Amino acid sequence: MIREALPSWLRYYENNSYCGEKSAMPMQDETNDTVCPVARSVDLVGDKWTILVMRELYMGATRFEEMQIQTAATPQMLTSRLKALEANGLVERRPYNEKPLRYEYLLTDKGWDFYPVIYALRAWGEKWCKNPDEGLAVHFVHRACGHDVGVASVCPHCGDPLERKDLEAVISNRFLGERESRREAFKRK
Ligand SMILES: [Zn+2]
């Protein structure tokens, strides 16, 4: 069961039907009895759906429906992850429509600070989890010199260390097609 594999803070959100903003506090967790930062981080972001939600936020998604389409999470799963990300300060929720009330989700500085982790996951996944003939899902071009950096975190052409703001993302046709078909399939439901 998925529930068995959930970290304890998520079980809290799913069991307590958290809804008010005032109760949006990060939860105490058993990993707080360790000084290990890996254990503490994984407690906040170590779940598949949370990682996929973060990927969508970095790809520019701000709205619930687009995140639902591209992660294939159920609305309940997505809601619990977004609430936890908000409670833990990685995401801020802002109304974009009054009637009916609708929110968009934006990354905070703390949320953006997680980006290098996703970039490293991408590099590892391209190397170890894909066939060479599949090609890169997203190409990153160093804005300063115009070269594709592959999966590097230092530009292979000019040697500059790379941050997200230095890179232009170009989604491959294959990944673009995959994302478009998810959107089409969702609309047909
Ligand atoms: Zn460069």
C-alpha cells in the first residue's frame, strides 16, 4: 500500500484532513532526533510525488490541473503534497481567481534552493536509467556561450559553473509529445 510507504509528515496530513492556513505548520518528526541533514531532507522531499511536483514547478507549472496531468497523481495525492510543501516553506499559494476561489503555487527561495538536487537526479537518470538512443529529455543551453551543456553542472565549453538562471531549457520533441498526449488524454476523460 502507498500509505505504508509514506513519510510520517504525510501520514499526518492524510489522516488529519488538514485544511486551515493557521495549522500549516511543519510537523515534528522522528528524524529531528538526528543531526543527519540527509535524513531531515528526505523527510520533506523524499517521496516520488513530491519530487514530480517539484519538477513541474521548475518547468513552469503553477496550477493544480497541469501538475495533476503531468504527474498522473490523483487529486488527493497532489493536494497532500502541495499542502506539505507549503507547510514546509518550499511553496507559496496565491489566489489567482476570486469566484470560484482558485490558487496557484509558486516556489519560494527555499523551493528554488532544491533545484540542484533535481538537476543532479536528471543527470543520473539520463546516464543510468535510459537507453542512449532515447536522447536527452530536456536540453540545457548555456545562455552566455550558446552551447548545449549536456548534463554537466560546469559548462563544458567555457568552464563556467552553471545555475538554473544561466540555462535555457529546450524540451525535446519526444518529451514535448509525451507531455502533450497526457494533456489530451486528460481532456478526453
Ligand atoms: Zn558556456
